[in-house]
Amino acid sequence: MVQLSDTRPSGTTIPGQASTDLQARRSQHVARGLGITLPVFIDHAEGALLFDVDGNRFIDLASGIAVTSVGAAAPEVARRVAEQAARFTHTCFMVTEYAGYVDVAEALNRLTPGNHEKRTALFTTGAEAVENAVKIARTATGRSAVVVLDHAYHGRTLMTMTMTAKHTPYKRGFGPYAPEIYRVPVAYPFRYVGDEKQCAADALARVEEIVRIQIGEREVAAIVAEPILGEGGFIVPAHGFYAGLAAFAREHGIVFVADEIQTGFARTGRMFACEHEGVVPDLITTAKALGGGLPLSAVTGRAEIMDAVEPGGLGGTYAGNPVSCAAALAAIDIIESQDLVGKAAAIGEHVLPRLRALADRHPVIGDVRGRGAMLAMEFVEPGTTVPNPDAARAVAAACHADGVLVLVCGTFNNVIRLLPPLVIGTDLLDEALAVLEQALAA
């Protein structure tokens, strides 16, 4: 067994006194609507390690929800951010332009799937990117309906909250919702009785029936779908479903939007997760890992679709901020020069067998799934598919107490997801997995 490192200074607990004091200030000054996974305040980071204000050390298997793929304090990102901030921090690209914005757009046009002519528009958050993809699709098609998947998560704005499947906490009390959003099934292998091929076929048949009968193919502007459903529980759709969905959209002149905000930029062992299924989307939304830790998002897609919007129709005061663009260019350079695509694939090859071995020993784990460095365990009542959120929360809490940061997600709150920085070393991975194994054994 791996020898576990001491995660905290002598006599210090998690959370420690300094974090507890800051938490009291937070309670007094910060709106309570913002949730918290672990009540510690971070002082600094090194690669895949986080250090809190009490000196506690955490192995980061969250990456700020898939943001810090190159590490939370990558020196090259920090250097380029400092250089850009010293030159200028903002002008608004719609007022006076700067080369960094064009450089990021050029990189995205090169990296995203497909050899067709592309255009890119930059924004600030993932939800902004998704909303603007919908706006672009509606303008290009002259249609209004938007189709999304069950278990999907697309953001917290009015439009993207409506597109998100899960009610609590994302929708409760925030209605009425945006109109013309329609939900269809996803091929969820763990919750289907039968083989994967039939799972995909049945789900696709149901999608086509709903669109044809309840909505009308000629009314649909866009189908927006995550290649792997993130907040919904890291659901990897049955093979063939995603490609079938894209083909159905193409057949009926519907814009197919790949939401790669969580899956993009090497996370799954490909630069973009839709490449696993051979799908070339019409539009692709990115954020999270794009900015190397700074807020930046984008919509990239077919030139004729992107250019359907008249000048002035897209934008935002902070959209494509120059400091964020500098961070993104550094992050993209790191991903390419250090082969983080290959590193993500290697993480999956190293971790998945360990997770499957845990599932064999612990029937509370109903399913292990994922691609690359986007991995998950779904917790159930043993011998069933009945969700067991209490088990997921208990295991996560035990990991946190031993200095390993993991996240709980899923429509049923019963999934532990692992999102390590792609620069993590095997030694830290093994140490974190040993903590996870002990948490399950307990």
C-alpha cells in the first residue's frame, strides 16, 4: 500500500482555525446562496497540490471543476498574465482591438474538429458561450426551438438554467423559465436494461419521435449536447448515440452544438471529447480549461453560421478580456507542448483499473465510467440501481478529512467525480487513490 503523506501541520485540523475564522467572515458578508464543498481557504497552489491558510495540504482531484488542467499556478500562465496586465488590462474588444483576441480565435479555429472554414467569438463564462451559441443558431436558421438532453447541465443564467435538467439547486425559486426549450432522453448505459448498442438505438428513436411529434423538425434551431454529461453525473452516452444525434441534426438542418465546456482541452484524452465519436459539430462551446484559470469562453463554428449575426449582435464588455486571452494562449501552449492529451489518456489508463477493482470489492459502487482524466463512480444501494447519495457524500467527506479534494455530482447527487489537473504526477495520483480506498473501506 502507498504510504500516505501527512496532510497537515501538527495539531491542525481540517478546517483549521484560520479557515474557520475566515468562514465566519464569509457568513457575515457573502450571500448564502453560494454553496461550498470544503470550508477551507486556499493560500497557494503548486501543480496538483493546494495549500490552505492553516498549512494543510490537499491533493486536488477537482481542478476548480475542470478549469486548472495545467495546474492552479502554472508559471508560464502567471508570467504571461503579468506581462499583459503591465501593458493594459482592458479596452473592450468592441471599442479598440488587440492581437491577443485574434490569436485565441485563430488557435480555436485550428484546434477544434473539422477542416471547414471557421469563426470564433470570445465571451467570459461558459453559460455566456452556450447562450450565444443558441442566439447564433436561431439567427442562422430562423427557427426558435432548442433541444437539450436529460441530465444535462449548461449553466446558471435564465436560458442555460432552463436548458439544465436538474431542478435543485439550479432552478428552485428562479422561474418562470425561458421558452422554447425541449428535453429529450440520453442513452445512459447504467440505467438501461440491455446492451449498449440497443441503448443507443432506443434513445435515438425516442429523440426522433419527440422532435417529430412534439416539436417539429423545422422548428428546431439547435440541438445542444455535452459529449460526456458533466454535472449530470459524468454520463458517457452509449457508443453511437452522440454521432446519431449529430446525424439527425444534419439531416433536418438543425445546428448541432457540442457543449465542451467541461470536456474540452485534453480532459478526456482527446483535445475535444466529441472526437471520440468522430463528430464534427457545427458549433462548439468552450470555457473552463481554455483560460488556464482566468475567465474566458468561446463559441467556434462554421463560418457561414457564425457570420449570420450582424455586426454588434455579439459581444460583451469583458468578452475576450486581454489578460484572460494571454492566460489562454499560455494554457494552450502548455497543453500542446507537454502533450497533455496523452497525459490525460494515461491518467485514465492508470486510474480506471483501480476504480473498477474498488467496485468489485464494494457493491455500493454501481458503476465506474469516464474517459481520460474525467472519471466517476456512481453510488447505489447494493445490488440495485437505486441512487445512494449518502454513501457518495460520506466517502467524499472522508477523502476531504485526509487531504484529498473530490467532488460530488449527478442528477441524484450520488456520483463522485475525479478531475485531476493533467499535470499531476503518478505518485500523487497513487496517494490520492489510497485515500479513496481507505475511505471506502471505512
